[in-house]
Amino acid sequence: MDIRLGNGYDVHRFGDGDHVWLCGVKLPHGRGLQGHSDADVGMHALTDAIYGALARGDIGQHFPPSDPQWKGAESHIFLRHAIGLARGMGYEMMNCDVTLVCERPKVGPHALAMRSALCQIMEVDVDRVSVKATTSERLGFTGREEGIAALATAALIKG
Ligand SMILES: Nc1ccn([C@@H]2O[C@H](COP(=O)(O)O)[C@@H](O)[C@H]2O)c(=O)n1
Ligand SMILES: C[C@@]1(CO)OP(=O)(O)OP(=O)(O)OC[C@H]1O
């Protein structure tokens, strides 16, 4: 049995807008997250955790922000690529865990929808996918609501 662990971290800043995409769920919000893609910070962190587990670089190497092809792209494209790479190397998702760091929006009421969205994209059981959140007690850039940070861990298993 071969188990590989990876971690991911991402940040997107708030700008104009009326919604945010978080882990595949569109939430109405007073501001939007800025990015080259749809700025789904949680999905980006999870995608990077998978690349990290595989030692296959990071999201910006596979989908360069300088490439106009990815402007406005839906982030499921990135996650599908990462999990496809994992399967191509003989790995399955054992479990993964995403933590969103923001004062708002409140994630708890939407966590199950987020887990469902991620597990559908990755084609894994929902009990293998965790999404949770914390504030940063109003400290730092997340505390000032200048942006949202996300951390993720992925465990991949072969055999
Ligand atoms: N965006 C968020 C932030 C937090 N939660 C939930 O609230 C709990 C308490 O947060 P603290 O930062 O005060 O520890 C946290 O454990 C989450 O359950 C949330 O849903 N959305
Ligand atoms: C996802 C990509 C795609 O161009 O752009 P962004 O939406 O800016 O997101 P980031 O987390 O900075 O990762 C870099 C890029 O790969």
C-alpha cells in the first residue's frame, strides 16, 4: 500500500462583485473574489494539495495565469485535471480536508453542499471529503475581510 500526502494553500483578495465561489458553490456576497479564474480559493487549495501529493508541481504550472485560455475559467477544470493525474498514476483519493479562513461568508450552512460539489467533481464518496471553516478572530487580512485564505490536505492511496 502506497499513501501520499499533499498540502495546498491559496489566497484570493476581495474586489467588486456580488458573489463568491467557494468549493464549487456560488454564494451571494457583498463583494467578489478576484482572480484570473473564478477565484474558487478552496478548490485551488485542494487542487494544489493533490499536485503536492503527487510531487507534480502546482496549479500555476499546469494552468499559467499568463495564459488567456484560463481567464474566467471554472475551477472544476483544475480539480478534474489533478484527480485525473492522480488516477493516471494509479492513485485514488483516500480523503481530503479543506479549511476556509474568513469572517464571512459563514461556511457551516453550506459545507455539505461544498462537500457534495467536490466529491462529484472528483468522483469520490462524500465521506472522504471534508470542508470546514474558521475565522481569524478579526486579525490579519482575512480578519479585515480583505480576502479569503484556504488550506487543504489530500491523502492519496494506491493498491
Ligand atoms: N467563515 C466561517 C467561519 C467560522 N465558521 C464556524 O464558526 C466556528 C467558530 O469560528 P472561530 O473562528 O470563532 O473558531 C467555526 O468552527 C465554524 O464552525 C463558519 O461556519 N464560517
Ligand atoms: C488558477 C489560476 C489559473 O490561471 O489563476 P487564479 O484564478 O488567479 O488562481 P491562483 O490560485 O492564483 O492560481 C493560479 C492560476 O493557475
